[in-house]
Amino acid sequence: MDSTTTHSIVEALTRAIVEHRLQPGSKLVEQKLADQFGVSRTLIRQALFQLSQNRLIRMEPARGAFVSAPSVTEAQQVFAVRRMLEAGMTRAFIPMVTPQRIAALRQHVAQEKAAVKRGDVPGRTDLLGDFHVCMAQLMGNEVLALMLTDLLSRCALIALMYQSSSAAEHSYEEHSAIVDALQAKDEERALALMDQHLRNVEAALTLHELADTTP
């Protein structure tokens, strides 16, 4: 029961952050949240810990919990590294293309589309990021998969807060086009599509808004 309650608190607070009802930098007061949800402060602490693991909030000793304020510089650096890393991954994936790997990627894109259509913001954010991790896993490269997972976690909050539904829809469509190029083993097109996709995602995150919210 406690785990279910904690999960529902995490979901409610995530939604509040995504919908900007909790602004970056806002302090989260344990007792106030406990009263709001009608639970103990222990359950609130558990929920806040989970949110900190997801980088949605930051825990400061002796000060408490605060909604994370994404850094514009960090976001730009993450995308610069991703473009370099994923260009190499795309090149390496081409010789490894099989019908099974393509089918797995197409199934993932279908899940992305479903999440976007039903308005599942946290779900679509996870799935859209996981497409890139999925490519690495299908190659059997767990080191690359872990590196991408870490990079994606750094920009997950930014995507959650600043990626619109239309931008998310474009993302899964771009993923589908990348899979088409991979299936055709068209390296030049696959590289161009992947690079443009990452640039489009970064551009759609409206980093000028981040600049207004970053301390």
C-alpha cells in the first residue's frame, strides 16, 4: 500500500512540475505536502527521494528539497556530446542491421506514437529518449547504452518541462524516418537524419525560456 501511495505522490508531483504549477527553484515543504496528500512525512520523503533520483528535484542538506532548475549550458553541452556520440553509433549500427533489429525499433516507435497520442507526458519523454538507448542495446553495446542513459537523464527534466506535444510528435516521426534509412542501409541519410533530429529536439526545447528560469 505504501509503495502505491508513494508512486501516486511521485506521479502527482511530476505532473505539477511538467505543467509548471511547481516552478523551477520552488521549495517543497515536507509537512505541507504531507497535509496536502493526507500521508506521513515518511512517505513524502520517499517520494522526494525518487524524484531526486530522476533529477526532477534536488536535495540540499539543511535546506530541503527544491524543484530542479535546468541549466542552459548543461543542456547545450549534453546535445553537443549526443550529436558526436550518436553519429558514431549510427555508423556502427548500419552493418549490424537485421530484420529483427529493425522490427524492434519500429515497435518502439509505435509505443512512442501511442504515448504522444494519449497525452502521457512522462511516458512519451521516457520512450523518446529510450529510442536512442534501444539502438545501443540492439548493438549489444551496454557501455554505450549506459552512457546514453546518463546523458538522457540530464536532459529529461528539460524535455519534460519544455517539449511541446507537437515537438514530441515530430520526434517520433523523425525516429521513424531514421529507422527507414537504417533499414535501407543508407548511412549518409541516416547520419543526416539523426543529426537533424537532435538539433530539432534541442531547438524545440525553447532554451531561452530556460535562461529566464535558471538562477
